Amino acid sequence: MLYIVLGIITTLVAVVGVAMFAFGIRRMVQTVRLGRPAESGRTGPFGRRLTTTLIEVLGHTRMLKRPWVGVAHWFVMVSFPLLVFTVAEAHGEVWDPRFHLPLIYDWTVYGLAIELIAALGLIAIVGLALYRQFNGPRRRGRDSRFANSVHWTAYYVEAYIVALLVAIFVIRGFKAAIGDFPFPVWATPLSHALGAVLPASEPALALVAAFKLIISWMFFMVLAAVLTMGIGWHRFTAPFNIYFKRDPEGGPALGGLKPMMDKTGKEPLDFEEADPDEDPFGVGKVEDFTWKGLLDFSSCTECGRCQSQCPAWNTGKPLSPKKLVMDLRDHANAKAPYMMEGITEETPDIHDDVLSLLGQPLVGTEEEGGIIHPDVLWSCTNCGACVEQCPVDIEHIDHIMDMRRYQVMIESSFPSEANTLLKNLENKGNPWGMAEDRRMDWMSELDFEVPVVEDTLPEGTEYLFWVGCAGALEDRAKKTTKAIAELLHTAGVKFAVLGGMEACTGDPARRLGMEYVFQMLAQQNVETLNEAGVTKIVASCPHCFNTLGNEYPQLGGEYDVVHHSQLLAQLVDEGRLTPVQPVEENITYHDPCFLGRHNKVYTPPREIMEQVPGITTKEMHRHKERGFCCGAGGARMWMEERIGKRINTERVDEALTTDPDTVSTACPFCQVMLGDAINEKKSAGEAKESLEVVDVSQLLLRSVKPGAESSGAEPKENA
């Protein structure tokens, strides 16, 4: 009688669990489909995308950035599909404790596989649970990557997995105790050890099997009831999210920003014909995100890897990429039932609570009831640490930028300092508002003539040298520009510059969210470059390098773009530049975000320093993929940093732990930001007076041309 009751109960629980989970999947799909169409490239090529998904999921390539956590998570992940046989077996065991699966019931390989996977899965989940406890917010506060996570869901999932895996061993132990376990001791030692201490009780075996089935199907019921349970749902949504990621080749969604698309998602927005009442000018409501955005939000595992790497969060600012995604997820799921029924703010006789929810601003202060606080939105530096770290390929920057676009272009709501930036870009073509003819001032200090493009590139020109606004107009960056020019001249590289015809690439405007100004500047530059016959460009600024190479193709500008560190490293390798003068200094290198994470250029700057005799390098704790931002990206260079610790100060504090004589980098923005922070440290007596920030090109010039003064970085005594 007991077995009949258990069989009926577990069968009913299974039927309800399957039905509820199917309903939950349906609601999840309906919620995601509320988003706008995503760009058409999301669906192909099928083979490449499928391969990428299989590599990332089965190979755990993103998870293994934290090795032991990645290995532990892999065993927990594979335990679910591989142990499904034990669930099927349990459905028979509640009716008949001596039930066995047909064909494989006495196959030793099967018995060994279940033993290994269950044991390693149990060790892994216990290890992960302990890791969460020892590194949780109760112990580490804001420094914990689990801060802002929903903790009960994590505890529930951990407890469920532990109970499930323990139940597997207990059932197998009872089978061994009653003499109905066909596997040898060497293949299933834990099960046999339990069998030696457990009673030979068939009813107990059936009860444990029923317990296992009930908690298993209840897990699916809980998922169906709590669509915002990211730590549970990600095992189902993550593979789809990875499949539909921006880069089908497997890289993170970094580099260029997505263009603004029309309402069909098929064509880039044409600002001459676009209608803000019809076309999406960014995201002003949660349903304005694309379906891929809503899938991103539903896939968040709340692991906090993004948060732990975020420079804003690490310096006391309110932006947590994880919490931002979670807040958007929760808001989308709260609105979804009403949107599915066609209920809007204009619907008559709706409840005040529903009206309040539907009218809640996506971006707004606490008083305004906003989902995302403006300080959260404007704290982002676009450094890409969140996207690079995310194991399920959430595209945080794209979503932040879509919200910024709406705030800037529709609401005209953005930090006041950015007004000057936009006016200067529109009127003068550079962020500082300087005259066009000032772009050539740096040439006057060189002892050779730099060819300037008039209509077309001079014959025999190998590269157009894109100087950039900082490189032409900012005093510290001009030293880098002159160093690059001298090195190219020394190596016999034929290059030319645009001079006054060069305008800002538009990166600051685009990263601020003012797409219109970006397109205006970009189209002007593309026209100039195409008319001049430019095909190859060397850029000194990583922001220009990224925009020219990754974003100008969106507007018809197809060029072979290299960063100056790449070209200089190549010239050294080819023997066209030979470092001879030792530079006896301890140097630490700072990875620019838009050169490193956004474009995966980590090696060339380091290769340059390796070739300069005398240099001793020491890496900062956070470097390469985990490098820490200088604080200038995302147009933050032209906005005040009023909340928390300054990001550039945090980075310099880290640099000082290496006791450097020089901090090197390969970006004019980084040079300015780190230089300012070092000057503050000098004023406070916390850094030696001889410490300075220089570009790798300046270091190379010191060695190639001893005593060169035009680089602005003469050899100095070792402090």
C-alpha cells in the first residue's frame, strides 16, 4: 500500500511540476518577446554560433577565468543532465524498490559514472556554498561580489542540489544493503560503504526515492513561480543567450557600439528621416529594449563577477552592473503581465498600483520613482570589465548606452559639464573647442617635415597617422604624438596627417549618448578619408583606434586600422627600429581599456618595453583582462567625479604598490588621468617627485634616439 501511495503522489507531483514548468517557459518566452526586434545578425551564422555556444557551455571557457570556481561549477552543471537517469530510476523505485532501468542497470560503466559525477558534484556544490559564505556580504560588505544578490534563491538552489545528490547515494546504499546493487565495490565505493551501515529496508528506500522526486519536481515549480530567479533559470536561458551574443566568433560584446536601429531592427537609424515618436531613440521604457536585452536580464546568474571588476563599484559609486541588470529584470517581469494583456497607462479604470507601475520612469531619482538612478547610469566608464567577465555573455554596456541615448536625445537629461563638450564638438570638431589650425602646432617642434594631406594622400604614403584631438591639442599627449612621428620617420615609414581636416572621431559624443553628433562627425571624417584615398591608418589614441576600426564601417568607412603600439612593435621586430640606450627604470604598465579589453591588444606595448634594455617591468595586481580603468572612458573625462573615490586615484594607488620609477601606458586619456592623480600624490608627499606617466612610444624613443628632446621625455636619473 505504501508503494502505491508514494507512486501516486510522486506521479502527481511530476505532472504538476512539468505543467508548471512548461507554463513558466511560456511566460519567460512571452516576456522576452515583448522586446523590440534585435539586429538581424543575431541569428547567423548558425554553425559558428552553435560551435561557440557548445565551446562556452561545455568547455566553461568564461567560467574558468576563476579556475577552481569554474571547475566546481562544471561538475555541478554536468550533474544535472547526466543524473537524469537516477530520476527516471526513482520513479520506478517508489512503486518497486527493486526496480532497475532496462539494459544499463548492471553496466559497470554506468554505475561508476553515476558514482563519480554525484560525488564530485556534491564536493563541488559544498565548496561553492562555503565559498559564498566565507566571501558573502556579511563578512566582506561591499567588497563581496555577492552583495546585491538575492540570497534566499542561492541558498535554496544549493540546499536542493546537496539534498538531491545525497539522496542518490542513500538510495544506492539501501540497494546495496538489500543485496540488489549489481555494481562492484571498486566502481561504487561510497554506495557500498553506505550499504554497510544502512538497514536492509525496502520501504525506507522507496521513501527516500519519493523525497528525491518531490524536491526535484518542486524545484521546477519554484522556477515557474519565480521567473526572476536568475540562479535557477540561467541553466536554461544561458545557452540561448550565448548563442545570440553579438560576436558569433565567441568574443565578448566589446569594441564598437551597436548602431541605433530603426523600429524593424533591420536598418540603422537615419537621423534625417527618423521620427522620435515612431523610431526608438534609445530606451526610455523597459519594453524599448530588444528581445536580446530582455533575454540578457533573464540570464543573469547573480554571480557578481561584473560587480567585482567594475571600477565604479570599486570606488564607492552606486553603479553595480549586476544590480542594474537585476533591477531591469525585475521591472520587466513586473510589467510583462499587463503588457501581454494590452494594458497601458491610457487604459480606463485600472488600479492605481498598476498605473504607477506602468508609468514608472526607467531612469529617475528615488523621488521620481526611477528604476535606474541617474548616478548609476552616468557612473559607467564603458571600460568593458563587466562584459568581459560575464560567464553568460550579458551585454551591459549596450544597455547602459541605450538608456543614455534616450536621456540625452529625448529627455535632454545629462551631467551639465557635458554641455560644453557637445558644443565644442559641434562647433569646433574637438572636445576642447580649439581652432582647427591648432591641430598642427606639434609639428613645429620636429626637425623634419610631416606631410599634410591636402586633397589626396601623397604618393607612396603607407599610413595615415590619425593624431586625434588629445594628441594634437593636449600638451602631455602632444609629447606622445611627436615621439610616434619621430619613430616612424626614423624607421622610414612614409606617413601623412590630415592636419586641420581631421575632426574628432565622435567617440566622446557617442559614449555620452548623443548619437546625432557622433554621426555628424563620423560622416564628415569618412568623407574626408575616402576622398583622400586612405586605406591604412595608425592611431595613437585607443578611443580613436576603436572608433575608426570598429564603428566607422557602420557608416561606410572601411579601413585597416592599427594602434601605434602594434606598428612600433612590428618595426622593432623587423629591425627597422633598434633600441640601444638602456633605460634603467622600474616600470609598471597600465592597460588602456579601449586598447586592451575592447580590442585585445595586450602584447605589443609589453613587447616594446621588453626590447628596451635596462627596463624592469612589474605588473599591477589588476592587469590585462582584469586591468583597472583610469576613469576617462564613456565620456567621463569631461564630467566631474563627485561620488566616492576618484577612479584614477584608485589606479595610481595600485600602481604605487609596484614602487615604479615610471608608469607607462598607450593612451592619451590614461596619460592625463593617471598624471593628474600622480600629481595629487606628489602634493601629498605620497609619491616621489621624479615619478611620471609616459607612453610606450616615449620610452622607445629614449632608447632608439638617446637624448631626443622632442618626445618631451628626456632620460632621467633613476630615483
